[in-house]
Amino acid sequence: MNKIKIMIVDDQVIICEGLKTILQLEEDFEVVGIGHNGQEALDLCENNKPDIVLMDARMPVINGIAATKELSRLFPNTKVLVLTTFNEERLIFDSIHSGAKGFLLKDMQPDDLCKCIREVHAGGAYLHPDVTLKVLERISNQGAEMVSYDMSGSSIDQLTNREKEVLRLIGMGLSNAEIASSLFIVEGTVKNHVSNLLSKLGVRDRTQLAILAQKIMT
């Protein structure tokens, strides 16, 4: 079995050791490195080529946001999940703009963290539900300028009823696993629907799908 290689980067040793203990209990996870600042993250990525990096946002030397941006540029196959205690709007948007595939809060349950890592490794993205609401509220207030979409166009008409259901649930911030459970289908089928939605609606990623869902499904 090919294990998911994970690197932990946090300036608090106790956090790193706690996360390592949790993750090493999973048969499909392998912790390949631990760093305590953004520079160490970049150095360790060069040597270990992790699949996933759990990156603290606020660290010395190079902070997590700057390290995420550089890591995304240098190692495009490595996916960064920003993990922080701070549910701050600026951190959320800076993380997304820097290339993070997820923004997680440190108070999330271990099982949810592991599920999130697997989902992002499989090509998805994840925002903590509280974070998703902040993102959607901000975009709604700004007129959803991130998405250029003709509301009178026919793109929505070409969606199947099931694709519309999936789009609506994405707009509510549900993960692929949660959507599968809600619709009584397998997670692989949800992933196929998401791919079809991206193609049919002409948007780049899941975040834009969520934004679009808020505009056209409510």
C-alpha cells in the first residue's frame, strides 16, 4: 500500500508531537518530517517530497503563509493544509491566495483531520465549516467578483438533477464524503459529479463552485 507522506510544520513542539502521534495511528499515513518554521518546511520538502504538509500559519523566520506560497511554486505536487488556532478572515484569504488546499482549525476532531487529509490527497479541497461560512459571506458581500458567470446563460440548464443537488451541497460547505452520505451514493460518484460541474460551469476549483452555488442555487 502506498502511504500518504505527511510533513508537520509548527513552532510548538507539543503540537507537532501530538499530530505525529495521531497520524501514525493510521495505516495509510507516514510522517516523513517535522519542521518548526517556514524555512525548515522548504528545506524538508526538498529532501522528503511529502504529499501533504500541515502548515501552521504563524511561525518565526518565514511564516506559514509565505512558506505555503513558495512551497506551492517549487513543489506543485505537494498540497498544503494550513492548520491554525486563529479563525481570522485575513489568514483564511491569504492562505487560499497562497495556494493552500485547505484551511483547518486545530480544535477539529482527529477523525475529521484524517478524513480531510485523505480527501485533499485525492484531489479535493477542504475548508473548516466555520471558515467556509466566512469565505462565502465575504464573497457575497463583494458581489462574488471572483466568479465571472452569466446568470442568464444556459450553463445551469445543462446540469442533471443530481449535479444540481451536488452543487447545492457544495455551496453549503459539505465535503465529498458528507455529500455522498447525504445523497446515499459512493464518494467516487460524488468526485465524478464535481469534475462534471467544473467542466460544465467553466470554473477552476471547488471554492469557485461553492461561490457559484451561493449565487444560482439560492
